[in-house]
Amino acid sequence: MIVQENENNVFDQHLLELALQQKGIETHRRTFRELHNNQLSTGADNRLILEGVGPLDTVYLRAGYQYSDYEAFNIDEQECCQALMATRVFIEQHRVAVNATVGQQLATSKRVQMLLSQLGYDEFVAFGLTLQEAKIAKTILGEMLPISPDSINLAKESPSETWVLKNQGEGGGHCLFGADILTKLTELTPQQYQSWSLMRRLHPQPRAMPTLIVRKGELHKVNDLISELGMFSVQTDNNPSSAEHSFAGYLIRSKSAESTEGGVHSGQGVLDSLVYSD
């Protein structure tokens, strides 16, 4: 597991690591900086070797999804970010399962999301969807626009709560709201436009009843709780496109509607449960 320095996320890192260890799988945690210090090498059959451990079967990235993960200003032999990026490239040149690969990151990037939101029905059909499925997909894709003089003017003419300004970073802290959008747009140069996009802001309906949440063993009442349901899937060789066979579980995060971030580890959200009722 490649992790950020001083990582203390117990929810989806240490608990997962413990579950793997209980199944007899040996796990190791390293940062990009640690791996850069001659810890990786090439073994027989192009296997990736970790110093003091041996061949690796899987590399699970919990870091490397944002540019700052590659910053290393006190590494002298290369420019600040190139040295740790070279470590990432070195890993993917070996016979080892990597999650996520550079290709997977690019496929799920906000830039690709924006491009998909602008496709027509016929272009979705080219991905293997039926025309009816393409129409359904179009209804659930939020409107996203590239940054250009036209979209900047549109943002200026719209109410402040109409849009969200997003850069290409993953996780929390990469979105701007309200008056901060126009401030940032006026600072951007044309060369920086492709790093950002405008997405029409969603305003989900919060729960009608006040809700109790638990944080650090204490109860807190939230009057405007909203929830986010995330679905997990896996792809198998026998059923590459079967929704029935690819479902692997779900996760619900809940937070106050006033919070623009939903991370559990950051303290903005909480893990929640799904309850069916008649």
C-alpha cells in the first residue's frame, strides 16, 4: 500500500489492511519517498521486488491521485516532482497488479467526466449501450462545461449558487463555490483553463427530520442531513458487463447540507446505514 506521509486514516486503510492480514495476506505500507530510496528493483520474469520483502503481487495506491503527492523539494537529483513520478512509472513497468493504474486514473478524471457529459446518444451507443440505455445515461449526467471566455461570462451572469468550479484533483478540497468561483476565474490564464471545469451544482433535498450522528463517541444533532450512496463493483472475465455479477457492496456517507465536503476522515461526514421501510 502506497500511502501519504503521516497517514492516520483508519476507516478505509487500516481496517482494510487488517482484513487482508486476517486472510493470511502479507501487507506493507510505504510512501513514494521511501520507495524512491532504492527500495524497488526488477526481479526474474519482470517481477517487482521490494527490498527486504521480495516479489510483490499487488500495489494499492492510497496516494498519487494529486500533484502534491509527488512533491519532494529536498530530492536533488531531479526536479521536485519528477523523481517520485519516476517511481510511479517504474512500478507500472513491471508484472504486478496496480490499483489504480495511470490509465484508470485518467479514465475516471473530471476532464473525462466532462467530455462524457457532452456526448450525444449515438456516441454513447459506440460504448456498447443501447439507444434506450444511452438516453437513461444522459439523464443522470450532470452538466459540465470547459473553462472558456463564454463559460466564464455564463458564470458571471448566473446566480452564485448555480455552479461548482472543479480542478482535476481527487478527493476533497478541490472545489470552489459561490463568490470564490469568480475570484478564481479572474486569476486563471488561458493556459490554465484546461485544468478546471464548471459543473452545475446539485442541491439535494435534506432529510425532513433532525438526525443524530456519532462522532468521537458523542451524539450531535444535524437538522439538514443529506446522504451519498456509493456502489462498488468488480469486473470478472466471465461477466465483464453484468451488473448482477459485478456488484460488490455499497457505502453511505452522510453530512450536513451546509458542508461542501463529505469526507469521513476529514470530519465533515459520517458513515451511515441503509434501512428499508414499508
